[in-house]
Amino acid sequence: MINSFTAIDFETATANRASVCQVGIVRVVNRKITERFSILIQPPHNAYLPINTSIHGISAKDTKNSPMFSRVWKDIQHLIVDQHVVAHNGFSVDFHCIDQSLHLYKIDRPNYTKHCTYKIFGKKLPVLCEEYGIKLKHHDALSDAEACAELFLISLGGR
């Protein structure tokens, strides 16, 4: 039985998964949320595509003084390394964000167990949040991670 896990969500500045511009993390221990963390991250060259900014509202001016992923990794790695990590659509997006960002900064990829709430439920995040009465500000990384944590708890047998 999984009692502790990390729910994670990334927003990206471009279609490149290593262009992370925000991460939201929710830590669940003994089936209770114990930590929430969100930070803006400066993507490589602080480059954005307008389509990405139109989705999440983050732009180059928002991240011009933000740390790069390599710096943020030092603060979040303990929440990922050797942990159960949950993301919605994780196998298409979020787990690639971790792996490709680590590769970009020449950081060894850690071991962690991947879980995807999209694979579990088979529906988009906003649809599931509506169905289960979960508050969501979609494409805000922390809000998406919180919703993902709630959904994973539901999948484990209640929240």
C-alpha cells in the first residue's frame, strides 16, 4: 500500500520538455498533504513561445530573475529520488520534463516509481476535478499537482 508520495506538475516555455518554467509539488505522507511547493524557473535562454504563455500565463519577464532547473533540483530532489512520483499525463509530459531537464544540466537521472492519474482514470484533469469536486486553477503547476494528489488518494481508496 502506498501511503506516501509526491505529486508533481510542470509548465513549459516551449514544446521542449526541458524548457520548464514552473514546477508545483505536493508531498503526501501517511495519506495527508504535508508540503506544498511552487517556484518559477528560468527556462534555457529564458525563451518562450506565445502559445505556451497563452496557456499558463507565464512569460520571460516573469522568470528573468528566477533560478534555473539545476538550482531548483537541489531543493526538490529529496521529494523525487527513490519516491513514488505521481503526475497527470506524466508519461507524456511531466516525467519527460524531469528526465530531459536533468539531461540538459548533465545531472544523473534518479530512480523513482512513476504513477499517472491519467492512466488510472482515463480522463483529462479538468473533467476529473469537476466529477470529484476538486478545486482547480488549470495550468498553474501547484494547483494541478494538488488536484493530482487528491485524485491519486481517491485511486488508493479515499482521500
